[in-house]
Amino acid sequence: MTRLKRATIALPLVVLLLGAVVPVLLERDDSIRASDVEVPEARVSGRTAGEWAKLALEARELGRLRKALAHIKTAESVSSGTQYATELTEIRKARRSAFEVERNHRRLTEGLIDHVVFGEDGAVVSANRQVTVLPGESLWTLARDLVAALRRVPADEIAGDDRNVYRTWDALTALNGVRELEVGERVRVPLFLSEQTALADANRRDHERIAAAASALAAGDIDAAARLRGEFEERFAETTAECRLLDDALAPAIAERTARLELDRERALVDDVRDALVRVPGMPRATRHSERLDMLHGALVALSEAEALRGGVQYSDAAELVARLLSEEMRFTIGSDGTVLAAKSTGVSYTQAARKAVEWVLERELRSSGRGFPYSNEKSADEKAWARYLADAARETGERGVDFTALLEAVDENLEIRLPDPVAYFAD
């Protein structure tokens, strides 16, 4: 009985334990099955971390250290961690080393040449540049750095027993003496053989240019000779006797050609002015007023340029004539619609001012018959047209809100009057 009671009590506990254990077993089983599923490898911009690391290595081998650094950083960012810390450190170290190599090369090989002596054939006899001394430097360290700059390698890669360092040190002491250096002082450093060779080659090419320029000048090609003379790479060529002979021949040839071109230009300008003075009178002012103005303005400018070419006043009479014609052409203004703007001065009546403007546009005086009432029918065509013209002028003035009577009475005033286009009224 006691055994049965214990079993009865234990049964619910067993059931509860089974209920707790079964889900755990199921979860473990699901976890085991899930681990069998292949998880896609993480990517950035379509590449895995390994692929980015490979690109970084390739870029480093090609010397593209900035790109290598960017690639290895991308590889590191694909997944959390520092799995490429070693590669990152090495690339950064390589960048710093490359920067120092480039800085050393610029400092010791790209400064201005302070002193150079050439032989008669253009070869370099001696040459040096000046360099500012940095803290901790000596002639020996400068010799080492110069060799490193020539080889484009870090200075610490130059062996202490390198023969080129000794040779460079000998050259430095010959230029500066055997002594300690002070920070900030300027010391002389020799040019590399490659630099001296480059200078000599440039001098040789300049000699060839001198010969080619002389040949071009002899053939009459002044432009080619002047171009070659302006293409010298070094100043040495300018000190040679050959260059002096070339300059002595080239300068007068250029001056003669310039004078000839200036004379041709002067003649062409004067011909243009003569042409304008012939053409302007044949251009109807009523329809081609703006062209006449442009042509006379152009004639004045041409005469001014022609005088400047010789620095004299040989065309002053012609310029005065053109100025008078231009002043007459600017006496009144013709609008784009043919209307005429006329300035009426004090003491001049409206009709007098209007008549002068009309005759100016037509380039003739209005014909008068001398007839009047009761023979009005015998008046000239101009007189009849004048009557119609004034009537239309009065009408248009009123349409603009101006009192025409007041204009007729304003004899003692300065006014600007607007008149209709006279061409349609007056036949030639």
C-alpha cells in the first residue's frame, strides 16, 4: 500500500519532468539540424573579406599603397574583428616609408640648382644645389641620404660600408669642408651624375635648335626660327657664339618683317577709309542710317590705328573730314520704325525744326513753288506732302497725350520732338 502511494505521488512529477525535458531535446535537435545549413559568406560591394585582402596585397605589390590601405580596411569591415590587423600595420608602415623616401628625394634632388659650370661643349664641369640642415644631420648622414634618394629607397636600407656613401661624403667635404653642421644652415650638395647628364643632353639639344633656327632663317622662315629660339631648355645655349650670331640675324629680320606688315596694314586701313567715304553718300540715310554711322565710326578708328602704326599725325586732315561727316550724321536720330527725333532749340519754331529734320532725312531741300491762295492747286508736290505730313504729326502727337498747340507755341524753349517717318510722304 505504501509502495502504491509512493508511485501515485511520483507519477505527476515524472510527467512534469518529461514535459520540461522534451522541448529542450527538440530545441537541441533543431539546433543541430540548423548548423548543417550553409550560411552565405558576408560581402561588401560584392566581394568577400578574403577577396578584398587579395586586392590589397596586389595593390601593395604594385606600389599603390593608398589603394592597398583602402582595400584592407574594407576587408576588415566585412566582419567584426581584427583579423587583418597585421596586414593593415604592414601597409601603413610601407606608406610611411614611401612618404619618407619621396620627401628625401624631393629635398635632395628637386631643389633649384645653385651653381653650375659648363664646358665649351655644354658638358657639366661642376654643379651643386643648396640644402637646409635638419636636426641631427651631418655630412655623413647627408651622404647616406643622397645615395638613398638616388636609389629611391629608405635611408636605413643603405649599408654603412656602401662605397657610394664614401664617394658622396668625399664630394660633400670637398664642397663644404670637414666640419660639424649647424641646424638651419645651408650646405652645398653635388648633383647626381644622372642630373649632370640631363643638363648636358639639354645643352646638346639646344645646340641642335640653334643650327635648325639658322637654317630656317636662311630659308626665309622667320616664324620657325623664332619658335626654335624660344624653345631653349637651358640658359647655356644663350651664352654661345652660335646663339649670338643667330640673334644678330634674327632680330633685324623680325624688325623688317614687322615694319613691312605694319606698312601693309596701314595701307589697308587707309584704303578702307577711302572706300567708306565713297560708299556713304550712296547709302540712303532714310533706310541705311545705322550703316552710315557704323561705317564712319569705323573710318575714324581705322585712321587712328593707321597713325599709331607710324606714330605721327599724317592723317589728321582725313580724320577731321570724317569727324565732320559723323557729326552731321548724328545731328538727328532715326528710330527703328523710321520716326525721327529732333532737338528744337530756343528761337526755332516747331515747323522750322521739323522741316530741317525732314530735309536731313531726305538729303535734299523741299521744293517750293512760290504759289499760294487762290492758286493752291499749283503748289509743288513737296508743299502738298508737307501739309499732309504736319497733319499726321499733329495727330500722332495728340495720340501720345502731348498738346500739339503747345509745341507750336513753344518757340522760346528747348524741346525734343518726335516726327513721323517722312519717306512715305515725299517722293524724290
